[in-house]
Amino acid sequence: MIDPQFWVGRRVFMTGHTGFKGAWASLLLSSLRANVYGLALAPGDDRSLFATARVEEDVDHRIGDVRELTTVVDAMTQARPDIVIHMAAQSLVRLSYAEPLATYAVNVMGTVNLLEAVRRVPSVKAVVVVTSDKCYDNVGWVWGYRETDDLGGHDPYSNSKACAELVTDAYRRSFFYGADAPRIASARAGNVIGGGDWARDRLVPDAMRAFLAGEDLRIRNPGSVRPWQHVLDPVVAYLVLAERLVQGPSGLSDAWNFGPSGPSEVPVERVVDRLVRLWGGSARWQHDGGDHPHEADYLKLDCSKAVSRLNWRPILDLERTLELTVEWYRAFGSGADIRPVTLSQIAEVLNAIGISVPAKRDQGWAGAHGCDRARVIGPATG
């Protein structure tokens, strides 16, 4: 699925590397021996994955705001990247109701600034703009949304991600269409879970906070169905896409869905019940029946295009995803060193797709730790 030799020494410029998904991506790229150059706001929580896993050791770390064009251009010019991965975002639905201006500024104008910077940096060969599964106009279908379906979004966050998709498509058609132009693609994934996420109003972080504090978890929408996936699944997908953009045939500069297999598309209630059992002890949950802003009841993706054209497959099943997540937060709660815990989980996932890496940077390329426990969904190499 991933060619590890492709990434050795590869210069990768990433926005949002201090965030939850960006920190995992940075450590994954470092495990593949890429050179990562990050631009992001300072992490807002000393419990963040970026802080606890000491991601700064693996990244040329630069604090800056994607809403400032000169900041993005300067950072990218200095990095001289081959590949750009744009992850910086305001990523919370409920926060977007409280702060719509900031949400649109980051998610839309941040994308504009990123693509403007790419126009000015000739080293760039490929760009992956990370958006969201929520970019679609969700009309309550029971089947998965395809990349050709209408964009929309009821709330400011979802709508801003649809706007980011339109921006990406406009720049692709207007400025990145020649044979020698960078290839530009967007990636749509959502409901990622895993260790190190402390965001408010997200199911798993809310659950882990409650369980660590010995409190009941309160759930807004237990019947809502989501496509649950471990954070490393879409991160691997972004790298697969970037590789293909650089090395593959023309026609891949497009939008791409990346989601879990069908058995991982389950209601919130089922996920919470399993988290409670995995955590054990006094962990409990109850339904919060108060008034809450609108959130979609059902959302899933049709990922057949990525499967057939990129030879991509999801890696971890839902059970192992939840196990890894609880293991990470249990380690955090026990005061363990989070860096080796995180690197070991990365090694497990890479080993599941045929790549052997050390669980710690100071070890040789001698094989992954705990990799026999990964459960692969379908063929994961190719």
C-alpha cells in the first residue's frame, strides 16, 4: 500500500502538525524517515499528542497561522517541499456554531493561502488537502456518499469544508492543470478516533475524560451512525494518495473518500458500550436529552474509487481501533511515557501493511512491537 523507500528523505510540508491527526501523521512520516516541516498554531493543551509524544523531536517545527498568507509562503519557501499535506483546520461542529467567522477563516481562507503558497514554491510536486466526510449535502441516505455527490453542509463547520473542496477544485482547474504543474487532490475522511485527542464535544475524548475522572459519560445522540476509524487509517490513506499523485498516472488530481469497512459503521451507543467494557471499573454512560445544535444522524462514505484506483484498503477493524485507543489513554492515566506507546501503535499499523519499523527512533530497523495483534481488513498490500 505504501512504498517505504518513496518516503526516505522526502521533504513534506504539513500544516496543522500540532493537532491530533497532524501529530500522528508527523510521527508516521518520521517512522518512514521522511523530513517533516510543520506549520501550525501552538498546541493548546499540554496533554496533547504533540506534547506527550514529543513530536517536536521529529519535525522542523514552526508556529504560525494559515490565515496569514505571508506566513504560509515564508514557511513553505524555506521548507522547499516535494509534498504538501494541508491539515490545519477548525474541526469541531459544535464550536463552529459558536465561532463561525473563525471557522470559515481557517477552513476556507487557510486553504486559499495554502494553495497560493504552492503557486509560489516550484519544488512542490503534489498537494493533499484534507477536508471531511461532512462536506457532503447530507440528505439522510442509507448508502454511502460518492465523490460526485453534491457538496453542502448544514452547520458552519461542514459547510466550510464543502467550501474548501470548491476552493481546491477551482485552483486545480485554474492554476494547476499543465503537465508540469503540481497535482492537487482532496481527501475526505471523518470520525477518526485514537489516543491523544482531547477536543471538546467529541465522543471518545469526552469518554476518556469522564472515565479518567471517574465520572459518568453523557451522550447526546446514541442512535447516530458514524464511520468509525482509527486515526492512522486515513493518515496512511493520505500518504498513499500523495505517492500516487507523484508517481502514478494522470487523472488522480481529484477528490477521494477514505472510510472504514461496513462493519465499522455503527451507532454511537454500540461504540460507547464497548468503550465502557474495555475500560472496566466504574465506567458508565447516560443519555443527555437536552437541547443541542443539529448534527447528522447518519453518514457514511462510498470508498470504492480509492479501493479500485489507488489500491487502498482500511487497515484496522473497529475492535482493534477501540482497543488501541483505550490502551493509549490508560497509559496516559498511569503516567507512562507516551512516546514509545504511540510509536509502538504506529509500528503495529505499518507492520500490518508489510513495513517493518522500530518502535523507538533510537532502535535499528529491526521489526515492530506488538504487530501480531493488528487485525487487517482485506488485502492491505499491493
